[in-house]
Amino acid sequence: MTGSSYACTCTAFRSISTKLAARSSGGRRSAVAPSAGGPPPPPPVVMAGAVASPGKRVPLSPIGCTSRAASGVAVSASATVAAPASSSRQAKEDDGASRNVSGFEPSIWGDFFLTYSSPLATSSLHKAWMVHRAEQLKEQVAAKLVAASSSACSLHRRIHLIQVLERLCLDHLFEDEISDMLARMNDVDVSGCDLQTVAMWFYLLRKHGYSVSSDVFAEFRDEQGGGFTANSARDLLSLHCAACLATRGETILDEAISFTTKSLKSTAPYTGAASLACEIKRALEIPLPRRVRIYEAKSRIAEYGREAEADELVMELAKLNYNLVQLQYQEELKIVTRWWNGLELQSRLSFARDRVVECYFWIVGVYSEPSYSRARIILTKVIAIVSLLDDTYDVYGTPQECELFTECIESWDPAVAGGLPENMKFIFGKILDTYQSIEEELAPEEKYRMPYIKNFIIDLVRAYNKEVRWREQGYVPATVEEHLQVSARSGACHLLSCASFVGMGDVAGEEAFEWVCSVPKLVQALCIILRLSDDLKSYEREKMAPHVASTIESCMREHEVPLEVARVKIQEMIDETWKDFNEEWLNMNKHQPAELLERIFNLTRTMVYMYQHDDAYTNCHVIKDTINSLFVEPVFIA
């Protein structure tokens, strides 16, 4: 996608999303409860990109349309198939057992968290001691931060301390102290500092929304060698992490990425330190700015404990905090498991993935802080319903049923569901019930938020239904941009971005919902990154069975290139879109609270994690050990 076509798409999108925002705003004066009233559904939303949803892509029917569709290509039907797949599916009984067998893995966790009792929770006295001791340590570590903010402490030491706290997931305990230190660092002159310190300074400030100049790396350029004067693997790693926060046009950071990637690959086997080699490997897979800290917190605690300069107070606080937060997660898992069981989906809908624990795990990556309990529970419900909708359109409904189902959701009126099969009526009812349960979590002055969610759900199912049509026609969009107009919306990231604000309290005001409802460039960039990334990872697997065309196939057709060239082009598009995301991240901090913007960044991080090597949500055994480590096994404290 060229820069000009991206800009045109964004312009067209903003025009339509403005109408969506206006309709949502008008709906606040109407009843929020599920009914035929409330705000009207939004018009189809045009987006510049897409993300991987918690589900698989819609498979192509074995029967395709042989005629050439406008601006696209159709896949020819197989001569050996006697009747369209949709006809054969219509003939089946309306019974989950007699419909398509999904073949999804069963739930690994079931009711485990309803009955699990952590060894840390056996004594209320012990838990009270943990809380008290953590408070004592918090005061002592805060004093260290105050002392470190003085000019007597080296810049490198100050940066290192903040990075340690962030990677141990302790930074939420010291927000004021860290904010003060960052503001002071922004005024520091780093000329004359070593490369590692400058790179750490640049990374930390950009990560927190400070638009510091990349010109600080000019003095480290090796003009003769064409690289940078790095003295160690740690220098290279720090520069690599910093350069991953580049925006468009920052040539020096493009050069730094190319140089450090090549150098780290050749250096890693010879670093000597196993921990550094492991960190390099992780950085080359997923750069540090794009990783989910809470998923790595326990391993980072262990690594930090082996460092010669590890602070004992910080180490003890990290362990206590991890265990206390884990106890809270366990209580929340009881709540979401009871809610999920109460829907009675698994007894009726055997085709759907049973993944409520994985949904919660996903959302913990969006907000790991203890204060966001309500937000985690609400967003877990939303993403679980997205997964159910995805499976309904993907593996259950016939094209005709999907059309009817879409019309029912557009109406938001259970009285319209009379023509649906019983199981789809059941699903529709559970969607309305979940919407109502989320609304009941909100205070009266917060209930205006719900129509935004409803409108995004309506837009999501319209996109799903469009992909069902593509599937039945065997339609291949002629360009990547055309593909992304639909696959962006079916990724559900616009919905999840909005829903991530719903449970966050006063920090998310009406202005924030109007902003996210417009699907700003930050959300658009998120969508592009994840759809293209998922397509790169899933292409071979999806080609093993008939499937909807991916963006890779559209790229091959658009540019008339073979598969491997298309892969390179898609990766280049991902890299450039990350620059757009970084630029919006630096700009948006001036317009919306950082607490809200961090949710969108974290959504991006979690989806990179979930789709890095495989669809870890669907193939849930991939993340079983990480879930067990995060939610079940406490950190040992001597």
C-alpha cells in the first residue's frame, strides 16, 4: 500500500467514522437496554487495515463463482462437487452435533479456577503479612527513586532503575516518582554519553511519549564501515530496542535496525552470558517495545535475581507483588468462569471454542495493574463474545442463516429473531444478555458508553457476513488495500479498543469515546499490523484446506509476483505501519490520557504475542505453560 493510497483510505474512513460517532453520540439519549430503540446501527466502516481476531479466518467454500467479480478474481468451482456447500449445509438439522465439526481443542482449564485454592490463600494472616510487607518495601523503593532523581546519580543508573521496575511490573506502584524522573531526563543533554546510555535514554523517553530526536545517534555512526561504533553486544541490543521506536523518515534509525539485526544474529552465539544470548534471541523475535511485560514478569524476576547488581529490596517487592496480583487474578478467574458457565454455551454449541481462561489471559496483557479489575472482566466478556460470533460465522451458519443473523444483530431486537435456527436464536439471546450484564457493571453516569459497544458489534458482524460472501464466491480481492477494507473490521480491534475503555472509570470520558469511535490512526495502524502479521504466519496452514484469500494472495495478484516476493512486500508494509503507529503514539499523548492510549498499545502487544508463531488462542496448548505460570504457580520467597 503506497503512502498516497493509505492517506486516501484514511480520508474516506474518517468521513464515514464521523457519521458513526454522530450516531453513537445521539444514542446516548436513548435507552441502552437491548431493544429495537437506541442509536441506529453504524454505516459500513472502511478501514485501512486489519488485525487477527481471536479466531480463524473464514474458510472458502469448495464451490466458487467462476465469473470474474469487479476488481477481483474468483476461484473456479471444482467439477467433482455435486452441489454447493451451502445447500448441503442447509439440509442438515439445526443441531450443533450434526453441523460442521470444528475440530477445536477442548478447554484445557474447564472449572479449574472455580475450585483451585492457592497455597498463598490458605491463611488470611499470611496474606495480610504479605500486603503489609509489600507496603513497607514500596516506601523504601520509593525513597530510592527520589534519591536517584538527584543530579548526583548517573543518568545510566536512573534509566536502569526505571527499566528494572517496568520489566518487573512494579512501575504502577511508583507512577508519580517515575513521571518526575522522566520529565527531568527529557531536559538532559546526552552528548558525550556512551551509546548504551543514549540508546536506553531514547528508548525510555519515546516509550513514554516524549518525542526526542534521533539525531542523538549521529555521533555513533561509523561513516567508513557503514554501521555504528558499538563496543559490546549490550550496546547493540540497546540500540536495536531504541530503533524499533522509529517513525517514517528517520533514516538513521532504519540504518540502526539493519545494522543491529545483522550484528546481533552473528554475535548472539558468542556472547558468553546465557542470559544476554536469551535476551538477544527474544529481541530479534519480538523487540522489547512490543512485548507483553506481565507474560514475562516471572522469568524476568528470576533473571534479575541472578544479576550481580540486583537490589534486594526491589527483588523482594517484585516477588511479593507478583504473588499478591496472582491471588487477585485467581479471584477474577472465578468470576469470569462462573459467567461463562452461566451462559450454558458448551452444552448447546459444541462447534465453538471454549476459551474463557485464554480470553482472560489475553486481557491481562491489556491491563495487568490491580486497579483495573472491572475493566479486565468487562473486556474478557467482550472478547469471548467476539470469539463466539467468529465461530458462528466461520464454522456454523449457512450463508442464508448468516444474512438473517446479521439482520437480527443490526436490529438489536429479539423479536426479529423468529426466522433464525434455534441455536442462532440462543446465541443472539446470549449476546444481548452479556451486553446487559456489562451495562449493569456501570454506574448510571457511565451507561452512555454502551451504545458505542453495540454499534461496533453491529459493524463487526457486517464484516463477518461480507467474508462469508467472499467464501461462497471464492472471491480474491485484487489489491491488499481492498482486502483490508473488510479484514480490518473482521479483526474486531476497533471494537476491542473501544471496549477497553468501558470499565476504566473517570479517566475515560465522553471525549475519549468519541475519539476511539472515529477509529483514529493509532487504531488503524494496530489493525494493519496484526492482520498482515497473522496472514504471514497462517498462510501455509490455511492453504491446507479451502480458505478465504489472505492479504498475501491479494498482494501476489496486485503486483503479479510469486509468493516469496509477496511475503517480503507484506513484511515491508508491517514495518512501515509500525512507524505510523510509533508516530501516532508520540502525537496522541497530547490529546488523550496516557492510561487510555496504553490500552491500545497493549492490545497490539498481546496480539503480536498471540500470533507470533501460531494461533495460540485456537491452539491453546501453546500458551498453557505461560497461563499456568501466571495464574497458578506463585514465586518462591525464601
